[in-house]
Amino acid sequence: MTEQYLPWLEAEIRKQKFGDSPQSLYEPIRYIMSLGGKRLRPLLTLMAYAMYEKDAKKIVKYAATVEAFHNFTLMHDDIMDKAPLRRGKVTVHEKWNVNTAILSGDVMLVRVYDQFLDLEGNLLKKVLTLFNACAAGVCEGQQWDMEFESKKTVTQEQYIDMVRLKTAVLLGFSLELGALLAGAPEADQKILRAFGVNIGIGFQLMDDLLDVYADKKKFGKQVGGDILANKKTFLLINALGLAKGRNKTELQHWLAAKKFSPAKKVAAVTALYDALGVRTLTEQRIQYFFEKGFSGLSELSVSAATGPLISFTRDLMGRKK
């Protein structure tokens, strides 16, 4: 199914020019949209729609709009993170400049609203109400993520809630949008939204895990990057809560160190995670959120049509990069 949908999406993304002049405002948008990626969110929109209606191509425009919003958030996130690369290519603020990246992101969000405007009145209101709640949640999650950098103590519950807002609500909206556009029962829309939120949390925890334990040859970025940055991931939060005695002293040493060998720090902290059982705890939590998501799908009015969505999700669960 995704093999059919991806060419549709890429063709739609190439068609959407967003604007022409000044070129320096709109070219960064076309640039970031051309960098590819898994196109996970628009694929979820199309799959949700296809559970209820046959011709998913009818809503490719709106699925691509979800991808545009996602890339808007990435453009601004990269500025805040001072990230030099996105999907192996130079980030927008590095290729142009910070001010251009801010403005390009702003107009990109405006164009997202434009793409929805041809929906009929009541449907437009429903879509924009859901989208606005999602977009505000993403911003709230990003703010929490930044505040956690300087916060001494972050609980598991606070971290999961941040992930739910920053990452997972957009997956939930993507599925809910597809169901809404297909005229699915409201109960089904909510079930699909909950599924998206739960798997979104699972995927972020998986990213946390892969950052430490992925195969270096297959991983798309530096293994141990979160460790080097002292990023408060699910693994570090658990390690801080579990470490005692010598383990606690060593962990605090590496977190406070200003000068160190990157390889030695990654190896030492990873060894501490192993000793504290953090990897197993994270794997269990990932499984919890995925299974929580899957269990709800049986309540859909079209539960027999969930095969492609389940298969697609399980394929992503098995990824190593």
C-alpha cells in the first residue's frame, strides 16, 4: 500500500510551490520538503482514509499538507537546536541564515492553512479545530523539551507527556484527519487518534534507545549523540533514578565533565545503563505503548480493515536506524 501512496505524495509535494517571490523566502521551503524522509505522517493519513473509502488519491493534497506542517516544525526545531544537518543535508538556517529560516517557517505554516481552505464549511471547521489543538500541543512539547535541558530533575511522567505533545499528537492528528475526511464515525476517529499518540510515544522511546544501542553502520546519525549532549532521554532519567553508590558517582562524573573523550563517555554511560537494567526497562515501556495502541484498534467499526496499518506499524517497530 505504501508503495502506491509514496509516488502520489512525492508528486504532490513537488507540485506545491508555496510561493514564488521573493525566491529567498520560498526556496528554503522547497528545499526542506525535497529532503525526503519516511513520510510517515501523510502515509498514516492515507491509510486511515483507505479503511473507509477506496480512492485515497482524492485526499493526497491534505496528506501532503500534514507533511508540510511536520517540516515547518523541523525547520524551527533545527534553529533552536543549532543543528547543522537534517537528513544528511545542510539545515535551512545554515544554508541560508536564521532570519530567513524563521520567516520561511512562518509562511510555510500560513500555506498549511491555505491548503485546507477548499474543504466545505463544517468539515473545514472540524479539521482546523483539531489541527489547531495539535499545533499548539507540538509547541508546548517543544517548550517543555527546551526547559528540561536546564531542569535538574525530570520525572518519567513529565518526559512521556512532553513526548506526547511534541511528537505523538501529530501522528494522532494524521490518522484522525484521514478518518474524518472519509466520514468515519466519530468514535473511530478518536480510536485512531489514540492509536497514533500511543505509537508516537513508542517510536520516540525507540529513538532514545537506538541513539545508544543502534548498529553504527545502519544508524543514520552519531550513536551516543544524546549521551554526549547529556540529553534527558527516557534512558538517562531512569538511570538517574536507579543509580546508587559507585554507579551514581560515575554517572554524575560523566554528566559534569567538560573535557572528555567522546568514545569513552559513550562507552562508560552505556555500560552504566547496562548495569542498571535501563535498556530492558526502556524496551518494556516501548512494548507497553505499542500494545496499548494496537489493543484499541479492535474496537473500530472497520477492525477487519486494519491489516495494512498494523503491518506498516510493525515494520517500523523493527527498524534498526
